[in-house]
Amino acid sequence: CEQLSEMEIFELVRAVGSSFYFYFSHWILGFFQKKMPPQKDPLLVKAARGDPVSRPPAWMMRQAGRFMAVYRKLAEKYPSFRERSETTDLIVEISLQPWEAFRPDGVIIFSDILTPLPAFGVPFDIEDVKGPVIQTPIVSEEGLKTLHPIDLDKLHFVGESLKILRREVGGHAAVLGFVGAPWTIATYIVEGGSTSTYTKIKSMCHTAPHVLRALLSHLTQAISDYIVFQVEAGAHCIQIFDSWGGQLPPAMWDSWSKPYIQEIVTSVKKRCPKTPLVLYINGNGGLLERMKGTGVDVIGLDWTVDIADGRKRLGSEISVQGNVDPAYLFSPLPSLTEEIQRFVMGTSLNLQLILFKTYLQYELGFVWTTGLYDAR
């Protein structure tokens, strides 16, 4: 491995953003096995279900993408993000790049939470500077008429990619799919793209609640079907991103996001009862107990939540994913080691379990390899 150049560090910082961080399961129940044969249920799936595992699994939320030189090289050849995320061969290649580099315990499909929008009547573009753009936001009953049931045939590239990924990793890692939660998807559809204020959609909660609820209900059905589609194609586990749920006061989240996530969980569990569902919200410290009430199997914590405190608040009957701040990837190895030790000890002591040296070595090796890795 080579040290990253200044330009590569800059690109990495820009790519990291607010949601590139490490996930570690809380189930620390045995010695680390250096080599594990493929199993029917990968390590990450077992941890998500709360089953005993030989060591905690580790993966990164933005695992495939701009922090890798091989991805940046591919992006130069295929500059359109939608082409990269909607072409089977490219999806598979990009999804496998981190797997080939440092063998995480989860291989997440390279996609976007907005990918399914055209399949139910919401076309969008992605512009270099502005990001996602929806030319005709839905803010009225007339706009609702453009929606239709999700056409999963239009998402064939997602299904094809998941099937190939499942075959390529061969049981050595979990294949992960993901979706956006109804509220988060609705923010883009109502606002016409990304926003920092959420003024339009928040005002709709008061000025046109019937329109917003109709939109959220439609999204709930579409997202439920899309999750099942991903599971049937090969996803072991699904993460639900309510990325902008934290923009709502807790009481409003109870009204405008939680019921729709609950409905998704109920619908999916009827059809795919063994598939673990993970819920993640940016800035979720004030919503942890409410998130637990959705019925998901795993709660993802961001790095603003102390994982020991999060575990205490959530109880022992639900799994948690945690949450080392990605900024530590830029620190010297001793500082990185200290942070991982603090993280692991906080988790293990909270569970009243013993911290085995092999576990710490595994996590440190994974993080450090990732921090230094620069592809050929």
C-alpha cells in the first residue's frame, strides 16, 4: 500500500461527507477465527439477528466509491453517475472493489436511494453541482396523479446485480441491499432535489397534510415491494435510510415517518420473515427509543451517539451498528488504536462480556488497511 497523496486525501475528505463510517455489530461472543469457510448465514446476518458469532462483523456504509482510486478511474471512463449505478456490469464491478481490496463482512450494492423513482413515475436527473434534480416536484393532488405502482421490471439491473454479487462473494460475506424511507424520499420529491432547510415539505405537514400523506402512502407500498424484490434477487439484509428523519422534531417524526416505516417492516416481514432490516437516521440521538418501536432488527448509530449509551437506551433485545467517526482515518495509528480501544471497551463492558485481544486486532487491521489502501 502507498500513502495517499494530498489530492487523494482531499478527494477522500470530500467523499467521506457525513455518512462514511464503520459499522460494528455488538455481538462479541467468542474468539476471532482468522479464516472462516462460507456459511449458509454470513457473519453479518447472524449478528443482525442477535445470534452468537465468532467475532463482530465490520463494513463501511459508503464502502464503494470515490475514496478508492479504482473507482475514480472508472468514473473518468463513465462520468454519468446514473450510468454507473444503473448498468449491471458497472454496479457489480464497483460493488466488488472494496471486497477485493480488504474483504469486509458486507458487500453493499452500488446504488442510490433515488434509483427506484422512475419506476413509479418520478423522473429525475443528477447534475454535477446540484446533485439530484426533480423537474416537477409533487406538491398537489394533481401531482399525485403522475404516480403509479412500482414497475420492478424497470429495475432489472438491481436484481441482476444482486444475483451476481451473491454468487461472487460465495457466502463469505453478506450481500446488502438498501432503500430510502418514505419521509426521506419524499423530501427530494417535494423539494425538487437536495435541500438544507426542508421548508417546503415541513410546511406541507401543516398546509397540505392530505397530499403529503397520500405521497408517503404511495412511497410506502413502492418501497416495500422494492425491498422484497431485492431480497428475492439475493440480498441477505436490507438497510432502510431515513437519512433526513432527524430533521423532524421527535413528535413530528412519530407522525410523519415512523408509521410508514412500521408499515414497511410489517409488510416485508410477512413476505421475508428471515431477512434482517436495519434502520439508520442521521443525527438519531434523540430518536433511538422511537426507532426501536418500528420493529426493525438493527438500529444504526451515527458517531454522535456514544455506543455504550445507545446500547443501554435500546436494551439487549435489538442489535446495534456502530459508529467510529471516519475522521479518525486521518489520525496517526496510535490515535486510531486508542479510539478503537475506547469504542470496543465501551461496547463490551456494556454487554458485560470479555474483550478478546484477537477481536481488537481484527478491527484495527480492518480500519488501518482501509485508511492506507490506494488501489493499483
